[in-house]
Amino acid sequence: MSEKTVRVAILMGSKSDLDLMRPACDVLEELQIPYVLRVLSAHRTPERTAAFASGARKQGIQVMICAAGGAAHLAGVVSAHTTLPVIGVPLARTPLAGQDALLATVQMPKGMPVATVAVDGAANAAILAAQIIGVADADMAGKVDAMREANRLKVIADDESLQR
């Protein structure tokens, strides 16, 4: 990560979630978005989680990505302590294959929004974070456009290779 101001925070309920969140890191690095990774728990470290979320804007953070499995309260707790955009990534860490985390993340009460991506959808969470940043940053919007075009061209090339 460069010394530029951190723009995205990736919060995980456990260090063991890093394997599922690595795709978000990869996308942010590809788009050259400085980010920070933190292990903060809605249940085990609620005070630290609340302090980080409430101070994030002053640190220059623009978007929070929160990943958790099971009860998956992390994104909701973060949303309760900031008005920054919060993106929830439900993780498949239980016998319910992430369906419990999906419902816990998406079913937020009025006034506490959490944008929610698919179970284990870390890459899409990072792309959504970049799109949010791109609303006010034309350079970032251009990077997202270029990424989309590269993905489109790859699908076309893959299709054409099968037609031969």
C-alpha cells in the first residue's frame, strides 16, 4: 500500500477471513486505491469497532467494506457509527453456506443502510467501492471504465477462441 491517504477500509470479523477478502485487496491494488485491513469484531471488540467507524471520515476513508460470517453484525455495527457508505460482504463460514450472513447483512433497519454483495463477493465489494469513489473522482471513474472494458474484451476473446 502506498503512503497516500487511505480511501477504503476493509474490516473483517476474524483474521481467518483474509483468504476470502483477498480478491477485494487485489481489485483495490489494481485500481491503485489505498486501503487498510483491520480485524474488528462487532461482538468481541465492539468499542474498538465503534471507535474506528466513527473516526474513519477524519482519517480520509471514503468507503467501508465489512466482511463477516454467521451472525454477520459487523457491517450493521459499522453503519450505526458512521455515515460513510458501508458495503457488507457476507461470508460462507457456517454450515448454512453464508445464507445466515447474507440475511443478517442485508436486513438492516431503516436509517442504517448497508449495501450488500453476494456471499463471498469480495471483488464486487471493491469494485462497488471504486464506483462510489468515482462519483466525485473522474480519474477513478475512468479506471473503473477501463477495468470493465478489459473484462468485456476478455469475454469476447474467450468466446472467439471457442468458435475456432
